[in-house]
Amino acid sequence: MRKFINIWIPIIGIMIGITTLIFSIWQPWKNSDKDMSGEWQMKSIITNSDYTKYEGMEVIWIIQLIQDGKKLLGAERR
């Protein structure tokens, strides 16, 4: 069970980071006319983990955003 938790903790952290990134980018533009549609990239580097196979691992997230007025829709892949 501990090994299962150790595997998911970095993944959950990365997902929280992506969500935070999207909202922090979107906040300044939500009341402006700027269009954020397009492809965005985010790179995460795991520097320390209880699961040593993850240390030094780099994950590149490719985020597709579509802005429709004040709505911001998106999808991601890694």
C-alpha cells in the first residue's frame, strides 16, 4: 500500500501544479480582450522522491487551451 501511495503522490502534485498554472495564467486575462487559445507547455522535474526511480525524471505537459469569451477550456497530455 505504501508503494502505491508513493507512486501517486508525485502525480497528484503535478496535476495540482497544472491546475494552479492554468488558473494563474487565466486570472490576469479573464477581464481583458486577450485570447489565450493555443498550445502551452509546462516542464516538471522531480528532484526528490521516496520512490528513487522518479528522481531526475522530467515530465513535459502539453496543454491545449481554447478561449471562448470568458470561458477557458483545455485538455492536456504528457
